[in-house]
Amino acid sequence: MKNAIYIGIRTLMQIGFNFYFKKITVYGKKNIPKKGGVILSPNHQNGVIDPFIVGVDYGGIITSLTRADVFGGIMHWIFTQMNMIPVYRIRDGYSNLKNNDLIFQKCNSILGKGNPVQVFSEGKQHENYYLIPISKGSSRMAISAQKKYPDQNMYILPIGINYSNRRNPLSFIHLVYGKPIFVKDYIKKNIPEVNQINNLRSILTKRMRECLWIPEKNKNYTKQYSLINTLKGNESFEEIKKMIQEIDYYKKPRTLKLYEIAIGGIGYILNAPVLIATKFCLSRFNDIVYYSTVKFYCALLLLPLWWVSILLLGYYIGFIYSVPALFISIISLYIRQNNQNIIFNK
């Protein structure tokens, strides 16, 4: 029953992603190990969307480690059904840290059975395009699981989730699977375990960087992300990496044309209840990393209801008006959102 709910929610998310994002292009699918316990290690730029982006494409049943403070209310039920388990940090209370031992034991068991576990190795969410220093958690888990289940092959799979715009809808994504790390290669009898973990973390850092448009922060970082804001989405992963390396000036967003502003205004008016409700929900979150997550769920839950209301209202006024009203509402909202992405410059 739980797996059925998992698959149902994942399917709903997949449908939502097809409308919310302009395009999701996947690279390196052949790098996914066909057998063995796999620790999926993506970067973490985009709130609750990141684990679903990987989960929808990867398939199967994935167990994901998630920060404990996001559990609660209806989201607790959803996260539980999606095989998400909480990880406690010092800010969650020192007494709760002991719960992590049981969680790691559970993850070891899952990996020992040849099933995947998703861990965000950076240890926290952020809005940078580059990789921030990763924690030892995923590497420690890999070494621990491999030693506990020596007959099972364990891997860490580096993953890069590259968003052209991390806050707004209609961005495009490059999801990149890097070269898997074979954990047994890093377990040596003459090397202390702490060094084994550090060596594994070092190679994981290198391979995760290879999966990102911008591997690490540098003096040209502001120029590089200004370029990302102007991409169309038809560029390949390697083309974007090359463009980013060569950019030597700050690329300002273009000015909106008068007709774009006018149609965007119509889009706001025709969809005002949903946009106002979304703005209210956004005001409840201080962390901008959750902005895209909030917008996605508001769009997924509220827009269909609002558009059905437009159809019903049009039918009440006169059936001839309902379909054109719905069409104009959707197209004008699409143009309005494109306007938002054009002027996005952070």
C-alpha cells in the first residue's frame, strides 16, 4: 500500500514538473550502477523539489534523508509516504542527535539489500550555482555500509541538478549523473577509517563539481550566473560549461517589450486569486530556497481549481466565452512568467 502511494505521489509530481519546468534534460544515465547499494548524492539548491527531481527520473523506490525540521503537519505524512526519513542537526536539539545512529543503521540495511539511499552531501540547502563544501555524512555512510555488508557492492553516485532559474517556474534543468564511485576501492586495511572517509569525500567533491555548470565559486561568479539567467534551454550541458568559462562581462537582462508588459498584466489580472495566494504563502517562508517549492505546490494545487472555476463561470455567462477565457488566462500567465524569468538577475 505504501509503495502504491509513493508511486502515485511521484507520478503526480512528474506531471507537475512537465508543466512547471520548460524542459528537464538528463545526462549520464548510463553511469547509474545496475546492481548494488547506491548512495545518490545530488547538490541541493531548491528546497523540497530537489529530492523529487532525482526520484522521478531515477525510478524505483528511493529512501531520502531529509532535515528533521521540515517534518510536521500534513507534510509529515507526505514525506513519510515518500520514504523520507529525518536527519537531526545540532539546531534540532542536542538530545535528538542520538536518533541519527538508528537512522544510519537503517540506511546501512537498505544499502545492504541493494537499494538506493539519497543523501544531500552538502548538508544544507543554498542558492549558489556552485558546490559548497560537502559534509562527511555520505562518505561515512558508504564506508560503514560497505564494511557491514562486505559481499554487497556499494557505490556513491554524484549528481548535479542545474537550474536555469532556481526561484521561478518555466526554467529548464540539466540533471547530470556523474561517474559512480566504487566504495571498496577506498577501504584499505593499512589506512585509518577517518582517512578512508576523507579520501572518499575528496573524490566525491571532485566528481560532483564535474556535474555542475559552475563547479566552484571564483572571481567571475557574478558574470557567470548572469549568463545563466539569459540561456534559452536548447544549449547542451557541455556548451553551457564552455560559455560560462569564457564569459568575461556581466550580462544584463534585456528590457521587456511593451506588449510583454501588457500581456503580463492581463495574466496577473486573470489569475490574481492564485498569484495573491502564492504571494501570501511565500511571505510565510524566510528562506528563499523554498520559494520555488512553494510556487510549485501552489501551482499544482490551485491553478487547476482556478481554471475549472473560469470554465464554470464562462459556462454560466455563456458557453461561448468559457474556452477563450481559459485559453487567454493560461497563455497570458505563461507570458507573464517568461517576463519574470527575463528580469530575474540574482
